[in-house]
Amino acid sequence: MFARIASARVSGGISHLVHPYPGFIAPPIPLPGSRVTTVKGQEIMWRDSIRRTLALSAGIAPSSHGVAEATLRLWGQIAVRLAPVIGGKGVEALLGRSLQIASATFPWLSKAGGAEDSAHPLTNLRASLETLDPEVGTAGSFTWLVIFTELLATLIGESLTERLLEPVWTPPTPAAEQENNP
């Protein structure tokens, strides 16, 4: 997914992959044999799950359209699972805030969350993703989904976030897909 990784740096037993797009640093990955002494250990697991799910949903050689479809499909699953708990307006508020924060790294995301446009943010997000290089779109989608998940955990707690979103971040196995589609 991030084929053009420029370099890696190590600090405190954690490897940080430096992405070639300005300001983007891939999430920390524990090095073998190191101890991760972070309070936010759950965030590392979420990031790995989000990255894997987004990559599997977009396909082996994703196109811009495939990345857009995968991102919006995942968002649809998230919104459906969260609306009964935090309400539709709560989901929209977290959507807007997470897009705003992620736009600091990926400015094109500000178009998706911009209040000056009357179109729904997801329409703008799809349009933006479909015009971008698939790697840039994937990196932006990943960053946005991680920020959304972390904001949600701040609001409702890590345990409830995990219970609500685990089915979204755990893609079906190929065997399960074959059973559902004989």
C-alpha cells in the first residue's frame, strides 16, 4: 500500500516509517524484541486493523475509484454501527471534526469537510478521492479513519469503540465470503 516509503527512523523501540508525502508519518510499528511502553497501545492495533481493512477493501492494485469505494463502504459500516449509540448528529460532528484534523496533513480533505459547500461531505470526499493518485487517497483515507476512531474513543471510551468497530475493522475471511456467495 505504501510502496514509496522513503526511510525509517527508530525511537524508543518503535519504528516510524517516513512517507514521501509531506507531513505524513505512518503509524508507529513495534520492532521485534522491543517493549512498547505507550499508554495508547490500543491505537497501534486500531491502526494496523484499519490499514489492513482499507487495503483489502481497495484490492490488490487499487485504482482511485477503488480507494474511494472502499473508503465510503467502510464509512457506511461505521455510521450504521455508531448512529444508535451517539446519534446521527454525533456521527456527523465526528465526521466533520476528523476531516478537519486530517486536512492538516492532507489539504484535499478540507474540501470534503468544508462548511462553505452545501453538498454532503461524503460526495465531496468521493470526488476528491477519485481524482487523486491511489496511494495518496489511501494514505489520506487511512489518516482520516484513524483520527475518527481516536476521537470516538475519546468520546465513548476505548472499550466501547473497540466493541462497536471491531466488526468493521475485521474483514471477512475468503472462506466466509464464499459461504455467503455460493
